[in-house]
Amino acid sequence: MKKIIFGLIFIFSSCLLFGQQCYYKGRLSSCFEYGLQGGFSQYKGELNGFQSALGVGNFHLAGGFMFRYNFNYDYTHDFLAKLFDQRCSIRLNLLRCNTTAEKDRYNVNGYKFKTSINEISAVMEYSFIRFSSAYNAKEYGLPITPYVFGGVGGFNYTVKDASTNIDVNDGSKMAFCGIIGGGAKAALWKGVVVGMDVGLRITSADDLDGKINVGGMKDIYYYFGANVLFNFAQILSE
């Protein structure tokens, strides 16, 4: 845990330092935005059907840190470079589900689990409209755009029986996930960007629910949320 904390401090301190250097070199803005994200996560596996997965009671809180490197702040002549961003996030997800009779393959109807997931991910983001968080600098892009993204992530997870609080998997495990999704972002004012998106995580694990479905599909989970990111070089510029 201490290594993770020091790693986070190093990453975000480096982003801040590099961002100020970009600004003092005379650019309109930093290459980096960083801030917070929050929303809900949802499990989909062999213990629940599609309709069950969409139940309101199956959405649980998720949140974490996020930073984004904007290729479009380089202001190159390559139009495509202005449409791509790269972002990384560190997030805590909580998954829960109750088995239902029609989907109970293990004769454990009424089984309840809770899974804590600590995820680190990196994705490439493609904006459909050339975007700029400078807001009032329209020559650099518009202050709103939809986008799609894709990437990879890694996470560790712990599964407990929600009724007994007993660790089902005998400790935490590691797994990987492929990520796809989409959303929209907008610059509220100079240097402040808010966004909303939904992302699907296709994992390499089959026991996020504590049950292994031999020969079946791997477990997946969704994240629905909003984020607010700050570009302090822009905020502090005149």
C-alpha cells in the first residue's frame, strides 16, 4: 500500500511539474489535465442475467483519480494528432450481486457476494470534434465533443460472501482487462473539463463472483461515471 501511495504522489507531481514547464515555454496550456472521477460499477457474469444486471440495486459506488495527456495541445499541423488524447486512471470499484433462481447454476440460490477491485488503466481517447479546454480560444477547437476510447487495465480483487463476510478466494488475486467505451466532455470554463462516460471491462478472470464457470465466458464489469479535470496552467494564465 505504501508503494502505491508513493507511486501516486510521484505520478501526479510529475504531471504538475511538466504541465508548468509546458506553460512557461510559452504554450497556451499544459499538456496535462488531472482530477477526480466518480460513478457506479456493475458486474455481469454467470450468476446474473442481462435484466438482473440492469437492476438499480446492482449498481455500486466507484471512484478514483484520473489524468489525461492531450496530444492536441502540441498544435501540430497533423489534424489527427489534435483528435487523440491519452488518459490513465486509478479507481476503486465495488461489485455486488445476488443469485436468481433462473440463473443459479451452482445450487446456491440466494448467494450474495461483494468484490472490491483496485484498477489501474490506460486508454487512448478519440474525439469526434477537435476539442480544446481553453474554452475561449476557438481557433484551437470547440469546448465540447463526444468521444470513444479503448485500452487495457490491470487490477487486484478480493471476493467475500456478503452474508458471512468470509473471503471466498483465499486472498486477493490479480487479473487484466480490455476496455472499450464512449462518452462526452465539455469545457465549463478555461482549464476546467467535465465529462461523462461508460466503459466495459472484459476481464481475464472468471471468479469475480467467487464462482468459476468452467468452459464459459469470463466475467465482465461496467463503469458509469463522471469526471472533472483541471489544467492549472490554463487556469493560472491570463
